[in-house]
Amino acid sequence: MKDPFYAPMGEIREQKVWKSGTSYVTPIPPLWVERNLKRKNIGKSSLPVYAANLDENTMILSISETPLEEELQSYESKEDDHPLDLTAYVYGAYMKGERGVYVTIPLNHVNTLNALNAMPSKLIGIDLQEQNAEKTYLKFNDDEKPEIKERLSSAYNRINEMYESNKKALDKFPDEKELLKNQCLVDRGENWLDKMSFYMKRLFNRSLFDMKLFNELDIGTRQNILYYDSIVSNTERIGDLHKEISMTIKRLSDIQKKEKDKLDLAPMSEYLTASHTIVTTAFDLLGDKIKKTPKIDAELIDELGIEYIPGLYEKNKAENMVQYVSEGKKYARLLSILQSRIWGLKGNASNIIEAKLNMRK
């Protein structure tokens, strides 16, 4: 006879709750209990369970106040594998919140070995520990006290450096050496934001089942994890856009030198400044530098013109911007790309503002 309380892992089903004395009870799937008893190697007489409220409608059960000791995953490189297969596997385990993975790569898989050795430069807290010539343990380390606001403040400092570098290039095309220096600064900033984004998302995923980590994050309710995840994603995207802006400026400079033209990018510089103002406002709001009541918050969004209108930063300047791009002739395509990337900064900043205003205390 099938156990009426059996439930496959990951399945969501309706259950009843009964009152028992001063408490309420509901059955827990035996498979879940037995699996964790075995995993924790403890007797069947007791199983410590920790309950966490995700929101007013959802509760999560964990058998430990700290993350479970997972059975470590392993990856074995095959003959037809691409280095990106390893990268995708490691990134997946890292984001999932695993403690680490074992990786086995034959010595003749040079490209995959290079991808493995590059991991510490791409993800925060990666430690390569060789087991033998072909087997390596990738240990994922986490900070003892993750500080979200401090990391987001550092992220804004990087973004501001990228903005100033790109604005300087738009104000006046620098020489080739300065352009390459600009690209290098922006590339490093974008790489830092990528690593920060992956690391923060790893912490968010782990905190769903780790009460100690969740309390250290100090983000209010568990529902706020969703909003902070959105904030981190949009912050990372702002870095991507600045990198694309830097690359487009370089391409415009190359064409200008070839055609021996003089291209006026002052309107784009002004456009970039307007979009960066909204980015700054978003991070000021995150850092609680702006104090608003809910009513004024709505007015703030309206004042900033946070509307998804591609290519526009002020409605009354719409025609001027369109005319500027269309008159660019041979530069029109690159100017249009530059315009859309700068507008994207405003869109991502508005997403950050909306996520912050939707958070629960």
C-alpha cells in the first residue's frame, strides 16, 4: 500500500493542518526525513528542524541552522567537451550555493585546463586544491560577514569611475593610447561587477535555507531577497552597458580618423550625464541617503521621468536627439547603438529604484 504521506522531492501538494494541544501539526514526507537522517548520520529518534518564514504565506523547513553538508558534486571532462561546458557547470554549482566541486580533466585537455585555472579570476572565493595530476577540488569560500550595502556602495564607485572615463572620451576624443586606457579601466570595472553579482546571488540562494547567513545579510524579510537579486542583476547590467559604450566610442573614433571628419559627441555626453544622474539617485536611495515617505516616493519616480521610452532622457528633447542621430549619416548606426546603451542605464537604474521602494521593512 502506498504511503499516503509520501511526496517526491520538489513536489508541491496540498496538506491539512490539525490542532494538537496548543500546537498545530502536519505530516512531513518520510522520504525527506529518512534522507536527511542518513545524510546527517544521526539516530532515528530525533531530527532537529528549523523553520523560517519566507513571507506571510510561506514557510521553509531546514534540518540545520547552517547549510546542509552536501554530497560534493563532480565534473569529469570528456573528449568532445568544450571549455565552456566546465565553466557552465562550475558557475551553476557556485550559484546554487554548493561548498565546492571535484573536477577531473585529462592533461591533454589543455583548453579546459586553462578554463579551470582562470576560475579564481572570474568568481569570488574560489580556491583550487589539487588532488592529483588530473583531479582538482574547487572550494567555494564565503565571507564571514557579508555586507550588502557596503558591496553595493563599492559597486557604485566602480560605475562612477566607468561613467567619468566614458564621459571624458565623449567630451573629446582622446588619442589612441588614452582610448585603450579608457577601455582597460571600463573592462576591469565590468569584470569586478560580474564577480560581485555572481557572489551576491550565491549568498542569496544559500540564505534561503541558512538562517544564520540570512540574519547576517540583514535585509528585513525573506521576500526582500527577490528585490535585492533584481538590484544586483541591474547593477551588473549597468557595468555591461558602460563596456558597450566604451567599445562604441572606440569604433566611432576609428571611423572618424579614417574619414578625417570631426564628430561632435557633446549631445551624447549630455545624454550620458542625464542617465548617470538617475543611476546616482538609485544608489543614493539604496544607501538611505534619500529619505522619502511612500507618497513622495511615487512623486520621486514621476519627477525622474522613469518611463520606458527608448532613446529619450527628456521628452522635450526627443526631436533633437532623433535629428542628431539621423544627421550623423555614416555614423548613424553607431550613434543609434550608443544612444540605446545610454538609455539602458536609465532603465536599469529605474528597476533598482522600483525594487528598493517595493521592499518590506
